[in-house]
Amino acid sequence: MMWLEVFINIALKETAVYNPGFTLSMIMIPANLRILALDTSTARGSVSLLEGRDLAAELRLHSLETHSARLLRSIDFLLGSVGWELAGIGLVAAAIGPGSFTGIRIGVSTALGLAQVLSLPFAGISGLDAMASQMGLPDGRIGVVMDARRSQVYYGEYRRSLHSLRRCGRPLLCSPEELRKRLDPESLYLAGDGALRYKRELETSDAGWPRLVEADLFLSASVARLALTRSRWWRRSDYLQSEPLYIRPPDAKRAGKRVA
């Protein structure tokens, strides 16, 4: 356990300088590629190991406390439970937000540290995209509503066709009441913990529109599966960097603005 933590700390002390134009656009993906996927962006943290699209092991934790103390131990435990070595991992993926500023930073930093130390590709995946990718619905629109706390929600809308899932516009941060005013409810499916918590404000229906549908709120496995379809955007270099999807600015930044 200690060697893993030491290697990550050494990697993260180095300056992260990365050319964002560099991608692995020509990569052959073996069907049994082993993936380590992390999601610490919300209170529902999870770590998954997959072989291709098949889930080998997963650890879930619903906690309002920071995931930092448990993340490395969780990775170590999962690897041991399936008899895998860290050196056998072929891809590291992480949810990049939206969600808790601290949680996102913990998960992404750990994933980048592992990818750098082990010379592995890294894939950063939006949690909104990951949840939308779960929806095996007919052609139509999917709205992912994530609880942002402080009586607000994160919202991303997607259009599904037979072979693709396309994001419609930029993600939003707003109150549930404001979101309801913005929505075109016709043929719109809503999913996510925000949709569950604010179903009255969003005026969801079991028979009409917008219609509430279930989704897995623990996202690491979905992050891994979606990363497999986006190999063109995997990052790999001596120095890695990922752009988190915060949407809401960190508390320190807002406090600085008020003081100024």
C-alpha cells in the first residue's frame, strides 16, 4: 500500500505541463483491456476494475466525508480481491465533474498520478456524460439532473439516436425551479439524484413528460465503459493534465470576490 502512495505523491509534485492538442487518435484497444476507473466527484464515490466492458470488481461508498483517506486503500483492496497487479492495468479513467471541488481534485489527481507513474493513458469523463450513457432508451432526449446542494442542480441534456449519444449545449447550474422553466418537457426523460430529490419542483410524471427514469448513481463503471468509446481523446505523456468540469467556482474563489 505504501509504495503506491509514495509513487503517486512523487508524480504529483512535478509540474503538470501538457500539450492539449496531443491525443492518441490511432490506438488498437484489446478486447480484454484492464481499466481502473475512479469517481470521487460526489458523495457517492466508487472505484471499479473492468476487463473490456465487463465489470470485474467494484467498491461503492456513500459518504459526505472526503474520499481522500479511503481512495488508495480502495484501489489496493480491489486489485487484491481479483488478483490483479497494478502493472497489468491498461487505462486509468476518472470522473472530472461536476461535483465537489475537493472530491474532483482528489479523484483526478490520483488518476493522473497513477497514469504518469505507470506510463498509462488517462481518460477524463464527465459524470453527466457517464450517467446519460447508461440510458438504454428509445431515440429521444435525456436530461441528467445532479444534486449540486445549496438548492441547485447541475443539468446536462443529450439526444440519443440509434448509434450515438450527443450532448445538447453546455451543462447548467441553476435552481430546480429555474431549470423547469427552461425545459421543453415533451419526450424528455430525466435521471439523476437531483431529478429524484426535486421531482416535485421539476414536475416529473410517471406517464407524462418530463418522465423520471432510474439510473445508477455510482458512476465509476459507466466512466470506464464510456472511456472505451473515446480512445481518440485518451491522454498519454510524461506530464499529464486534465481540465476538471467544476461548473460552480470553488468556495475560495467566491470568497475572494466578495472581499475584493
